[in-house]
Amino acid sequence: MLFTNKKNLEEKTKSVMDVFKKKIKIIDEEKLKGEIIDDLVENLQFNKNEEIKKTCEKIIWQVAFQKGIYPASLYSFYQNLAKKKKTNFTIPAINLRGLTYQTSQALIKAAKKNKVGLFIIELAPSEMEYTHQSPEEYAAVILAAAIKQNFSGPLFIQADHFALDRKKYLNNPKLEIKRFKNLISRVIKAGFFNIDLDMSSLVGEGKEDVFTQQKNNFILTAFFTQFIRRQEPKNIEINIGGEVGEIGKKNSTPADLDVFMEGYKKELSRLGVSKGISKIGIQNGVSHGGDVLPGGGMAKSKIDFELLKKLSLMARQKYGLAGAVQHGASTLPLSYFKKFPEFQAIEIHLATDFQNIILDHPAFPSKLQKKIYQWLLQNKKNERKKGWTKAQFIYKIRKMAWGQFKKEITNIDKQAKEKIAKSLEERFNFLFNELKVKNTQKLINNIKN
């Protein structure tokens, strides 16, 4: 239910907790984890009264801290991984575009079942925009899901693909840098203590030499590394990643990594920054969401596992990073996932598969799906690339409908949501097993906020 004002909020929650004391006093744990936490999330997501939204966010944070749930950084953990010759697991980083409260519960439930501590929940700026999820809302909804599932311990919330807008930067660098700094400051305040910087769109692929290609990339990555370090909350060292090649473009090479890292290190030294990135995103034959065929099926992936291993070990052994990050893997054949730990991927980013599970699920309302597709055809036709079939267009662009239909999707039948959540939980169980992160809870118990 939506609260009409703060007094209404207090009236509806007073039998469960006293929310307007300096420290919230929880009276009824079970009722809190029942309808009250659900109501707080609903108001956080859909109440038009900003004061109520902020109050709900504040309550969720305070309850989470009382229950030992807190956002944390993986920086120190990755620093320790960098000292190892080889690693035996790959950490999943999961983007939640819709049904975020339900999906994060399924994720946390699977993590508890498998004693998984090493998982990341992330969102990119583009996703924040088209899913209508602010950083503040996203972080608080994840904390609420953890409360609901009786979770305790650190949660690793990550800002994914944090990039300058290429066109805006080339047109007005000062204005775009200012906008980007404001966004970084905002996500840090919201609890995103892991940030993947992605300046790869500014790599000059047409340039003759690798240094000239990578120059903008390593200079700007160093510049924003310095900015992030200056924004860090007390006692928190944010885990920062970089990216050496743009996903979906040409494959990264050892020369790319060498030039990027050498240039980056010199820039950091010039700026007086001692703590840099701890991981590096590479391109190895994949694309975001996969490549869909004209009939709607998926094209065979051209992923290069040997290149992944070569660059990951090089990053670790030569430059002291934890390893390479695999992007664009969500829609790969399921049999591929057990290969990532073997080929030394330190992290793998997954998004589209979970979107597909939700939108293509037998329990997802067919009328709503049809309505979404009609809206896309009418309102996103400018996104359609030349030669795309209808099936290709729908598959590639349907992510842009999450925000427009956020409330309708959230309000689908309870039983349908439960069936979808069960399928998501099964996929998370599978991924945790294949990526070998089961029983890693003990590895992160000493990470504090």
C-alpha cells in the first residue's frame, strides 16, 4: 500500500517498529519481514511523495544495519587475489533490470542455500535510465530483499560500465566530466562501493599505434580513479575496475593491456594516487546480450577463452591486478560457464539472461508481453538498425521497456511472480555451482563497511 504522508507511514508501521526515534526499535520481526518491508519497497519505488520515498529508504538502511546487512567493497579481497598464481572461482556480477525486489530475493535465497559470499549486484548508468531505477532506490531495494530473506553480512553493490558519453564528451568535455563526477558522487553516497570505469568507447581504433589508441582511455581512467579515491567514505577503499577494449568491438590484445597499464600507472603517479584499479575488463569475441539471428535464435558465440586466460594471468602476474573481467556472457550456452574459473576470469557480468527468464517465462502475462512489444514498435522504432527483422529488434530493444512498464510488471499476479522467482533461483543455483563460488561465505566474513 502507498502511504499518504509521514503520519500515515508511522501509523501503519507502529505495531512493528518505532521509526521516528534516532535508532529504530523493532517490535515484531516477523511482521517486519512480511507486509511491512514489502510496503516500504512499494513506496520507495512508486510513491510520488519524495519525502515518503526518502523516509522509506532511510528506514530500510537503518533496519539493514541493525541486522548486520551493509554494502561493502571488494578492494582488499581483490588485492589478496592478485597475489595468487591462479584462482579457482569466478565471481558473478548480476544486473537486475526489473522485478528487482523479487529477483534479488531469489538471488540472496540461492546465495544463502549455497553459502555463497562472493556475488555482486550491479547496474549501469544506461540501465538506471531506461529501467527507472535511481542508485538510491536500487541499493535500498537490495537491502530490503536481504532483510526479507533474513540475510546478514556484506553485500557488494557495483556501478557497472561507468562511462563518459562519447558524443557529449567530444562536444563539451568540461560539461560531460562535471556530469560524470556528479553521478559518481551520487552512487557512492547510495552505497555503490565497487565501480567499474569504462572509458573504452574513447579508444581510438582508427589510430595507427596502440599508444595513441589507448591514450584517452588510460588518462581518463586515472583521472576518475583519483576522483573516486577523494570521494571515498571513511574507512572504505572503493574497488575500481578499468576496461581495455569496448565490448562488441575488436578483441583486446596483450599490447593493448601493456600500453593501457603502463600509461595508467604513469598517470596515477603523476596525480599522486597510490591505489589504482584491481581488475580489467577485456573484449574477447562477445557482445552485450549476444547476437540474435533473423529468426530470433542466438548466433554461435565467438568467445576466445584462451585470450581470456592469457590476459587475466598477464594482468595478475605483471600488473598486480586480480585478473580479467568477462563481459557479454549472459546468453552463452550453459555448458560454457564452468570454463570461466578454469580460464581465470576473476569476474563475469550477467544481465540479459535474467531479463529473458522473466519476459519469456510461461507465467509472464501474455497480454502484457504483447503490450510491451507494441509499445516498442511504436516508440522505439528509431533504435531499429537497418536489416533487422522484427524478432531481432524486439530482442535487442525490449530492455528499454522496463521503466515504462515498471509498475505493471511489478504488479503482475503473485503466483506468476513466485513461479518466475523460482526459475531465477534455479538459474542462480546453477551459476553458483558452475562458477565455483559455493561455500565462499567464509572468505568474506571479515569484510566490514
